[in-house]
Amino acid sequence: MKTIILILISTIFVNNVILAQFLGICPFLGTSKKTSTAVGMGAAVIFVLVLATLVTYLLNAYVLVPHKLEFLQTIAFILVIAALVQMVEIILKKISPSLYTALGVFLPLITTNCCVLGVSLKVVGEGFIYGNNVGEAVIYAAGIALGFALALIIFSGIREHLDLMEMPKGMKGTPIALITAGILAMAFMGFGGLVK
């Protein structure tokens, strides 16, 4: 249980995939203008990231490694992630058409979200400390996804408030968003002493 808590604290707060590792910046900046869209994107990333990590871990362990095809990891993982994103798109279209419409072009961005591929490769890569078993790998992926969603939702709330404030014309939009993201990253650095 202690290992699970350490993995979650480490991945959500200390080594946040966006704010500390700078993976997934494109959807972070693109879907953070409205909190409702950010929540939907965060939920989609949680689902896809956990499922992609599970499937790629098993694919690597039971197909690629036994047949000495490790050199195909990146291509195989990209295909798996693309298929999972298509599945999420179909499910969202049937279950929540409003969320599907709100996400619009950003849902296919999960396919090219370097966070999803990066976590999948890190889980099966050499020297990965949590990759001892599939359970820890899935917990690691869930923590990364929760950290992504947390940062995205906090950032979108801040951006909604910034839109209501008066500021110089040159600071509106992307410039203030980047400054805010930097300040948020420094705030998350405060969690650095929690896990060693």
C-alpha cells in the first residue's frame, strides 16, 4: 500500500507530466480555455492513458520481447494508442454527444499526445522503477493521467479568471497563458520534498 501511495504522490504532484516533464503541452494549452472542456479532456486522457499503458505493457511482455521484436515498440505503441483513441471517440459520440462536440478537434489530439506514448515507452523501458509488474505499471499510468487532469483543470480555471481581468493587449491570450503555466509549474515544484 505504501508503494501505491508513493507512486501516486510522485506522479500527480512531484513529477507532474506537464509541469515537470513537459509532455502533453499541446492539449494542455489547447483545451484549457474552458473548464468543462478541460474536465472532458482530462477524463479522456485518464481513460486512454491507463488503457494504453495496460495494453502496451502486455503487448511488449507477451509479443514483442518473446519474439525479439523490441525494435518495433514505438510503431506498435502508436498503432495501439490510435486504435484506443478511436474507441474513445466512438464511445463519447454515443454516451455524451455534447462532450464529443465540445472536445471537437482536441479528441484526436490524444493520438498525438506525447504524454500517452511517453508513459507507455517509459513503463516498458529499461531502468523504470515501477515496471516490476503490470499492477504497478497501471497505477503509475493512472497517477500520470490524474496529474495531467489536475494540472489541466487548475490551469483552465485560472485562464477563465484571466479572461475576466483587464490586462495589456500584448499579454492577452497565449502570452499570459504561458506565464501562468510557468508560475503553476513553480507552484508544483513546492511538492518536490514529499517523495525522495
